[in-house]
Amino acid sequence: MLARAADNIFWMARTVERAEHIARLMEVSMRSAMLPAQGGNGGRLSDWETPLYMTGQVDDFFSRYEKVTEGRVLSYMILDKHNPSSIRSALGAARENARAVRHLLTSELWEILNRTWLDTADMTWNDVTRIGVPQHLEWVRFRSHLFRGALFGSQRRAEGFHIAGFGMAVERADNTARLLRAKWDSLQGDATVRAPDFYRAGVLLETLSAYKAYRETFSAQLEPRRIAELLIQRPDVPRSLAFCVREMDVMLRAMDPDSPLLGDLGALSRRLEGVQMVDLVRVGLHRFLDEIIAEVGRLSDRMRAHYLMVV
């Protein structure tokens, strides 16, 4: 496969995953904003500031708006074509990358991406509010699930499939680490999380489709240390860092059993497995997650430099 085509497939998969993540991020902001305000938040970001900082769009947002409001952030993060981190922009990028390699995709995969984009391209904010913002965000998530199902259910297990799988795992690992980092301070307290932080913890887990996994793995009480363990170390939770790194390894190993990147993935996996969660929670999770985010970024760059477009 030509490097350019491989790069298109990589970014097609990443941007579909990114659109789903932004939808999830908007859902957690909407649900968290309905909870009682945290008194004396110690400089923490508000529920509507968090998405802007997580996506690096603070300066662009404030170049157009004087202050943060729910409606402005939702519109900006869902439909704004000038915001590269909006759902609309992510789906548009996914469709353009798919169009460039349409001959390499199954008809099912192409039709899902093309139809999703056509349904989004001309959508206005009035359309979204008429449908209902929660319903629209759910639709975005379901379209991403449909894409993933078509990829795994119809695409031949060749280089393109493995590149797409690697791209989705990279994007998901980055997103999970960033969301956990952004919401970690709101979970702090004693051994168990207390209301309204209890509900914020539940919203975080549900946003990452991990609430049921937590209940099945641990006790009924939500504890910061166990939440961190679930989202960092558990290899059986699809949005955990451990699961994502394992998926990267599986996809890369299937594509190139002698890849020089396998050593880097192994080192990252061992680091995730070996960290003592009690100590990590006590000293603070932010630095650790910053380092993981940086390492995932380096792995993505090495993947592209070695197999795709030279960066």
C-alpha cells in the first residue's frame, strides 16, 4: 500500500473516533453542568471551559466570543466548520480521507461515512436543537459504532485494516488520558467519592462506557483509586489505556511482526501495568497522564514516520 493511502486510512479512523469522543465530551459537560456547583473549586475549570482546554481551542473561541456559555460551547464544538476540533470538522475530515481511498474500502464502510457526512454537512444549530442536543450526540456516537462494526465486519484483514485499527486505538488512548486528567480533580476527597462528586464520577464512567465495568469489577462505592485503576490498568475495559495499548500492539504485530515500534509499545504497556495506583493517587495523577499523553503522541508520530507519510 502506498504511504499516502495508508496515511488517509490512519486519519480516517482517528477522526471518526475523535468525533465520537467530542460527542462524549459534550455529554459529560451537559450532565455535569446540571449537578450542584462545587463550592470553592480552587481554580478548577468549569464544565464548559474544560472542552475548550482539552481540545486546544481556547484562544480561537475567545477570539469570537466574550465569555463561555453552554449554548456557545455546544454550537462551537458540534457544528462550527472553522473549529478543527468540532464534530462537524472531524466527520468532514474522515469523509475526505475515506474518499481518497474509496477503492480500498468496502462499500459498507464508504456508505456509512458518506451518509454520515451528508447528514451533517448542511445541518444548522436550529436543526440540532429541534432534534435535541442529547439525541444528536447519541446519533454521532452510534454512527461511530456503525463505522467500527463495518470495519471489523466487512474489511479484509490486510494492511489497511490494521492501520485503521491502530489509528482508532491511538486516538482513544489519547482521549481517555485527557478526559481522566481533566476530570480527576473533581473526584478527589476521602476514600470514597461523596455527592455531588459521586455523581460526577458516575458521569465520567458512563461517558467512557465504563460504569457497568466498574460495578462488575469493584464494590458499589465509587473510589478515586479504583476509577483510576479501571481506566488506566484494566485490559478488559475497551476505553482503558491498557486496552488501547494492547490493541495498538495487536494491530501493529499483525501488520509487521518485526516492527521496531513493538519495543516502545511493550515498554508503555509495562509502565501501565507496573504503576502503583495508591502511590500515584497520593502524589497526583496529572504528571503521569501528561507523560502518557506525550508517549502516545510519540508512538503516533513514529508510526507515521515509519509506515505512512514522513512527518
